[in-house]
Amino acid sequence: MRIELKQFSDIAPPEPSRKRRAVPEGEAGLTLIEMLIVLVIIAVVAGLITMNVIGRPDEAKATTTKGNISSIEGALKMYRLDNGDYPTTEQGLKALVEKPNAPPVPANWAQGGYLSAPPLDGWERPYAYSSDGMSFTIRSLGKDAKPGGDGVNTDLEGKG
């Protein structure tokens, strides 16, 4: 078997020499002014998009908090299925991460826990938790950390 290596120029037909068409002085490319106009348009569009996105971080934190409350509710229900009752108010949500030592000590606490870390709301504050053993309430006080409020300051809660 024999392999021959050839260059493209060896196998391509010779190209007839082309004459370059003369470009008039005013059509030689983009001018500095045209480039600046394009950059200004891009900056305006980017500014409009940024203004719409920047004004919504607290709404995103509220949505995250609602999702977290749903996850905590699921973990609490698993805890109750395993142990018969929800963690007491004194045991708190920490009982989902570490096995409680305070009575009532859970008999069938899941190896590894029900959550990987103590839960925090979207504003990095712990949730308020209360329970009578048969039901529970989880609450985040919203952005302002005060009871009540409107919009992103609204209290978010879950019950079970």
C-alpha cells in the first residue's frame, strides 16, 4: 500500500487572477461614529434588561422561602412517620438535622437525619417553628423580619 500526500494547491485548478475592485473612500468599512452608535444601542438594551432583573431579588428570596417551607414540611412528615409525633417546639427544626437528646427522644430517627443542615429562609434567618406534637407551624417573617407586612415583607408559613 502506498500513500501519497498532496497539498491542496497541487490538486486545485489554478485560480485566474482577480482584479480587486476599487472601494470608494466613503465605503471602506464602519466609521467610528457607526461603531459608537451600535455600542450605545447595546448599552441601552443591557441597561433596560438589568433594571428589570435587579428589582426582583427579594421576590426571588420569597419564592425560595416558599419552596424551602414545602421541603421542611416534607421532612417533618417523614419524621412523624418514623417517630409518631412531630419534633416539639423546644427540639425545633434542629431535630431534623441532629437526633434530639431532650424528651421525647425519637425511637426511629433516620440515620443521617431528615435535612442536611439547619434550614434558613431566603434572607438567611432561621424559621420560627412551633408544634404541639400532632401539628406544626413553620414561619418566615419575610424581608423585614417583623410580623405582618405586604409584598416581600409578608409572613410566609406552612402548617401540618
